[in-house]
Amino acid sequence: MTIHLSPDTVRLLLVLTATVAAHFIARRLLRHAEIVAARTDNVWDDSLIEAARRPLPVLIWLSGISFALHLVHRQTGEQLLEYLDPARNIGVVVCTAWFLFKLIRELADNVVAAGSRTGHEVDRSTVDALSKISRIVVVAITVLAVMQTLGFSISGLLAFGGMGGIAVGFAAKDLLANFFGGLMIHLDRPFKVGETIRSPDAQIEGKVEHIGWRQTRIRSLNMTLIYVPNALFTANVVENPSRMSHRRIRETIGLRYDDLGKMSAIVEEVKVMLKNHPHIDPELESFVAFDQFADSSLNFILQAFCRTTNLPHFHAVKQDLLLKVSDIIARHGAEIAFPTRTLYLNQTSA
């Protein structure tokens, strides 16, 4: 029994066969490329392969089915198939956007993972910010491309969007201020997630847990969660103790007035002790000096910069330093003063 197929049917079968073959070849090529990319440290090849894993087969089938339906339309003249070209173009735009979305996300994850493997510090907040901005741009371009495919005038839409943007800007100025405040945080990077910050103007202090586009979450010292609008950081001073290079020790120590003759020797020995202390940085300005005739004491001031920024270690160094100062004072036979009053009674004979 001989089966006679029309030329159009043969062409249709060839298109479907070619689509299946292209799908198979694409999957094999992606699998082989994945094996090759695993041997390199480049994050781009891994990201490209992972991003194309699903959009590419969909795009192949979209192209094959649309071409097959085009043959059917030419053979049957079905009016519904007249919308095939716009639908195919929209599908191509969506697949491209899908690929770019996955590429951006994979790049962000791979950059952070590569930094962790190599020990290089990667600012996760900045990576997330660039990822979000890139995805917003992809969405905007995709919407404009789809509307252009559907026959809408983009120039008119952009003009209308400009006027509407002005109205929305006035209505949502606080929201926009917070958005641009978040953008400046990501660009200038005055702080990042995990760092401790404080703002004396806004009376805020704590560890940054999340930097969003509208607000930043900060865990305060008493473990409560503070939600801070990003616009606040553009109008107030922000101090970042996490990035300090040293911690300062500054103390005023008082001696009795009876120990005035011993002040000079005590000050000089404390200077030598500071100079030789292993946790005090000699490159930064440290000094010890007689400072004041106070009400109940002779005060000398001590300033030094500790090498460590770790708070418990800093207090341990400070404790050691103050105990050494106490020992020096005791060796010279002096004493640390405490508030006293001397009362003179003028007795007159009757």
C-alpha cells in the first residue's frame, strides 16, 4: 500500500522533524558546554549556559511551530492564522527577556559564590542593586517591544508617560525620595548588610539586615527591628563604626594634691608604657600630659589608639592599660584622688 503525501504535507513534516532535531542538538550542545564550562573559573560561561537551558528549547519550538502554522495558513487560508506573525514576534521578545532575566540572576549568584570561594569580599547589596536595576530595564524594554509589535505608537506612549510621570512624581515624591535614597546607598555604599551604623541626627544605631528600595531594616542594640526610610540617609549624617581602623582610649586620671611633686615622673613612665604596649599603635598620635588643677585632684589626660576594633578585645586592652597606669602610680607612692573637702574652722576667743 502506497501512501501519497502532498508537497505541503511533506514540507510540514520536514519542518517538524527539523524542529525536533534542532531541539535534540541544542540540548546536547548545552550539556557538552556545561561540562566544558565547569573546568573554568569564568562566571560568564556558567551563567550563559544556565540562562539558556530553558528559553532556547522554547524558542526553537516556537520558531518551528510558527513556521509550520505558516505553511498551514498558506494552504488553508485560515483567517485566525493571520495573527501568527505578531504572536511569533511577541514570543521571541518574551523568550529573549526570559533569557536576560535568568542571565542577570545567574550572574549575580555566581559572582557572590565565586567571591566566597576565592576569599574575595563581594558586596552582596551592590550586586543585588545592579541585578534589580538590570531587570527593571529588561522589563521596560520588553513592554515597549511588545507594544510596538502590537501596533501601538511608542513615541505617543513615551510622551504620555512623560506627562504622567510628572503627575506621579508630585503625588509620590516621598516614595521617589526613598527610591533614589536607596539607589544612592547602593552606588555610594556608605554601609552594607552586616555592618553596624548609627545616625546621631536620627538617633538610630544598630546592625543593617536588609537594604531595600524603599526602606532599610536595622536591628537595634536591644534587638528590636527598625524600619528606616532610605530618604533619611540622604539628609542625615551616618556613622559607620564597622569601618573604623582603630579604637581610641581617652581617660582623665586624677592624683591627690599631695602628689604634685610626683606628677612629672608618673606622666613620663606612662608615656613609656604606652609606647611599648603591644596593642597600642605608635604610628597614631598618643600622648600623656598634666591637664588640670581640679577641685579635688590633679588631673592628667591619657590618649592612645588601640589596634583592634573588636569591642570585647578593645575593653580587655583598655583594662590592661588602666591597671598598668594604676601600678605606675602605686610604685611612685602616689594615690588616685577621690572627691574630698577640707573644712577650715576659724575659732575666735570670746
